Amino acid sequence: MVYQEELVVETGGHRDMHDLTERVAQAVRRSGVKQGTVTLFVIGSTAAVGTIEFEPGLERDLPEVLDRLLPPSRDYGHERAWHDGNGHSHLQATLLGPSLVVPVCNAGLPLGTWQQIFLLECDIKPRRRRVHLTVMGE
Amino acid sequence: MVYQEELVVETGGHRDMHDLTERVAQAVRRSGVKQGTVTLFVIGSTAAVGTIEFEPGLERDLPEVLDRLLPPSRDYGHERAWHDGNGHSHLQATLLGPSLVVPVCNAGLPLGTWQQIFLLECDIKPRRRRVHLTVMGE
Amino acid sequence: MVYQEELVVETGGHRDMHDLTERVAQAVRRSGVKQGTVTLFVIGSTAAVGTIEFEPGLERDLPEVLDRLLPPSRDYGHERAWHDGNGHSHLQATLLGPSLVVPVCNAGLPLGTWQQIFLLECDIKPRRRRVHLTVMGE
């Protein structure tokens, strides 16, 4: 059994993080799949998905450490060619990755109590993000 | 065909790495799946899974470089709110990621000779970890 | 339905990046799967796969920032044991990860316009890389 849909998320620009856990869980229930996996895939090259304890501290810490490791800069090759100011956005998104696979068990997500599914906007301006979901199983 | 089970791993705390390759291969054999994928997902927000050449040098190097890039610190927002000393653990685990998908071929795992599946404990104290496995295919 | 094949990529050594998008899309068409997922898995411990806007600027930036964060060095435990000069290659590959899961929709890949699938060679010499593909769905 394969079920697909897209979540749309309006982001507020760089460093904006969204908790998608409940929306993904609802999609899994709609799918009718009891045992299997749900694959998230964010369409576009400047946003990422993953899991984290979704609380205000880490919501600030994660984008902050990404900006420390991969800072905004005019020196990226991407910048010198495109001048759109988001070279670091591409690199941060690639490092975190666009896809996440979470198991589906008894029609639910066996996440830890302090483990939520997030979307992180790495681009420098607000974007309308599409997160593609594929639920597979039986 | 969908087969699910959980591996339990008792970790020794921060920087402790475990080679899960043989246990995952055994679960795949139990599943009866010949062609497909096995999805690993570590439950909780302060551990990660991935692949590495599992040898004593890299077993020490990987946690060490993570501690250099994302060091223990009292300055994380997570620390200022929760004071549990593991802000870096959350960030390291999120960066490496909680899930890994490995193909299943002829009822086995087509890993490289020097490529093993690891669990890395990023938390500061020993934990009982549950790694959820989903084997799907035919 | 499960379809598997391997892509072979001859790399030019450290920092060499390849755009696999079209080859993955062709494999998906050969599979006959209309809705589902394709899982990429690079066999070996010193290469990685992911998504990026594949253009010359970022093609240079990504390996460069990886070399800044995880530089070549004789001080890694891996180096002291094996003296093969590629401790950083292992660490970079583990951080980016060996696997990527992309949805399959209407027999195609719903990637963003500026989002391509890449293979990055992290090892210090040219390698013959095998990227295993599993297309699953209906």
C-alpha cells in the first residue's frame, strides 16, 4: 500500500523552525497504513527536515550552530556566481539533508517523548515549503 | 511484506559507539525479506545511527570531531532552560540523524567491506537505547 | 513491487562531485514503479550522497567547507593506525551519510527545480563507486 500527500508550510525565513509531528501523524492515519514507514522529503535545496526535542532553546540553538559552522558569506563560489546571498542556506540544507524516514507502528509514529519532526528554513527569506510524504506498508 | 522489531542497546554514555551490523543482518534474515530495504530509527533525541569503518581509530575520531564542532557548553538555549548538561548531545544527534536506510539484497546487506552500521550515544550518561527496524520488500 | 540496480560512477578523487539525477530518474522509469520511493545507498565508507543545487559554485563550496570542518590531518586515530591519509574522508562521508530516500510520483522524481541528486567522492584517490538503487512501490 502506498499513500502520498504534500504538506505546505509557510516559513518566516532564515532560522525559522516548524514542528511537523502532528501533521505527519495525521497523514499516517489518513493513509490507512498500520505497519511500515513514512518518508518525508522537502522539495527545494534550501530547507531541511530531521528530528529534535522541539523546545525554544534548541529551536534557537540549531540554526545558531549551523550559522557558526556554515556562516553567511560573500566568499562562497555560489555567491560569486549568483549574488543571491544564500550560499550558506544551500550548504546548511545539504548537510542536514532533505529526507527523513520514520517507522509506522500500529498506525502511529514510535517517536521518543522528546523527539519531534522538524522542518528548518535555511533560506534568507520567507518561503512556501512543500514537504512530500510517502507512507508505505500494510 | 513488512517486518518490524526493536534492538535494545545498553550504552556507556557520551561517545560510546556500537557496531549493529550483525544484529541488523540477523533481523533481516528473520524477516524473510529477500529484496527491499531495512530502515533503522533510533528512538530518542540524543543518539544517532549511520555507517562508518568500525575500527578503534574512527570510533574515537567521530565523537571527538563532533565535540569539537558542537562542544559541550552552558551557553546553549537548551542549557539555560533545562540545565541538564546535554545541549551538545541534542545538536550532535540531530546533525548525524536518527534514521538510516540500507538496501536488502539476496536476504543480506550489500555493505562495503569496511562499512559497518553504528549507533552513537551522544547523551552524557549511559542509556538503554531502542533502535526500531522496519524491513520491507518481497 | 521491488526493483534494484546499481549505478557505477568513476570518480576523480577527493572533492569530485557527480550529478546522478538523470541516471536515477532513468532507473525509476525502468522499474515500472509509479508511486513509492527510490533509496540510494553508496557502497563504501568514504563517499556520500545527498541533494544540492548542482552548479559550479556549490560544486566547489561543499567539499571546501567539509575540508574546513573536518580537515585532512595526521592526528586522527584512524591515521595513526592505518597511515592511509584518508581519516577526514571517512569522517566527511559519515557526516553527510551514505543513503538518501527520494519519493517517486507519477513515475518521476518530485525534485525542486534547483535540487539535484549528487554523489560526493571524499576519498583521496579516484574510485569506482557503486550506488545501489532500490525502487519500491506500485
